[in-house]
Amino acid sequence: MSRLVVKSGAAAGFEEWRACFAEVAPGLDVRFWDEMGDPGEVDFALVWDPEPGRLAAMPGLRCIFGAGAGVDLIVRDPDFPRHVPLVRMIPAGAAQRMGEYICWAALHVLRQGRRMALAQARGAWDYFDCASAGETRVGVMGLGVMGSRAAVMLQGLGFAVHGWSRSAKCLPGVKDYVGEGALDDFLAASDLLVCLLPDTPDTRAILARPLFEKLPRGAMLINAGRGAQQNLDDVLAALEEGLLGGAVLDVFEPEPLAEGHPAWAAERLTITPHVASLPPRRERAEWVAACIAGIEAGRWPEKIYNPDLGY
């Protein structure tokens, strides 16, 4: 019987993980991270933020599953066992959820949802005009599984969508800007910028003042990629100055965002607590169980982390 150890969220949530796996993979020996028994008998690990050195101490480990699409909290371990395949958590429902979030955030920032929420809180009837999707150009940074789905769904709302990526994607109706040389032209055409880039050395702190200055003045920003990709001080300053007209941020570095941080009170900023695309535990358990069954039959998942690319 294969053994899977789980470290994702609080220990109290493990019983839900255990119940989910009992339903979708009753033949799997599922154990909590701190009650795994002999590390040499562990075949698989499902983790979000493992303590440094723990994965390397499992000599029989065959595969590591990230509990979310991002694996930066796993690979930052200096002893991360690079020879063990690391699979990113991207079940079918994850891309749909991300698309839903991006569509909500785009309409929210376009129709000034933050302004209306603040007006309601103070009991003020604040009437104003809003732009429409049809006159708003959306630039999606990162056209992977998540970004591609978001781009298609944004088109369905009437937005004109273009994308920027490392390699050509060729999505119907989406103009593709490829590589560093095309970034400035991509930004100049983006009234609303969506960041869904992977976490790599090249993308860290990319959302900063030098980039914002290349957008049309008053452009809007959505970041559901990684917190390390934004310079939060620059975002707040750009909002205050009108360089950015509004923003929705789902990710921060570190998380959670500190109590009392100035971002909480920013009038043009909506904050969400890293909820853009997290599938429920049962969906993730079902996906991991299917991956394990495939591995044991000689079929490996597609979304294996490439340490040379950083995603």
C-alpha cells in the first residue's frame, strides 16, 4: 500500500483531507505530516509549506504534489530534493475558478466597486459614470492554463484581450506579445493589466513603478499571480498619484497582509485573501489520487515543475 503524507493548512484540517482520500482512494495510506511514521516508507507527499529538510529526509519519495498552483514555498527549501518530480496542483476546476475571479475583479475595478463599497459604508449616495468592457483593453501577463482560461472568459464579457508570454500561445481572438522585446508595446495597449505570471527570478518585483509608467495613465491592475511579483509600496504610491486608477490584489509577500498595513485603507485598492483559484479539498484529493494511480501505472502527470524555468 502506497503512503501519502499531507501538510497543507492547519492540523485540524487533516481529518477533512483523510475523509476525502478515504472516499476517492480507499487503498491509499494517508497520514498527517507529523505522524508519518518511518520517513523511509513515504511514497508521496502533498505539501504547501514544508519545513526545510523534511522532504529530503524521505529516501523513498517518488513524487511531491504542491497543494496549490504555486510551488515557491516548496522549492525555497535549500535541501529540496530536485531529483524528485514536483507536480503543480492544477485540477480542471482551478482554471475555471481563476477565470471567474479575474472576470469578477475586472468588472469590480472597472465599475469602481471599491468606491461604491466605501460610499455604502458611510451612507453616501455617490453617483458617477463608469466605463464599459467594450471600450477597455485587457492585457494578461502569463498565458498558461490559468491565463488562457481567464483570457477566453474576459472576451466573453466583451473585453478586447491581448496577452504577453514567454512563448507564442495563439489563442483565438487574443493578440500575442512574445518575449521581453514586446513588453513595452503590450503595456502601452493595456487599460487593465492582469498578472498571472509564474514565480521566477525574472518576474519578481515586476509590478513596480517602472512598469506602471509604461501603462496608459489611470490603468487598472489585477494581481492573482504571486505576492513577490509586486512592489506593494509602488502600487500604493501609483494609486495615490493616479498613475493607477484602481487595483485588486489577491496575493501578498508575506501573507497574511499585516494588520495595520496602509494597503488596508487604500481607497482605490480591493484586497482579497489569496482565494482566486483554490479548489476545495475534495477536488484536490481526487486529482492527487488520479495522479498517483497514473504514476503507479507508468503514466506521469503533465504539470511537472521545471527548476530551470522556475515553473
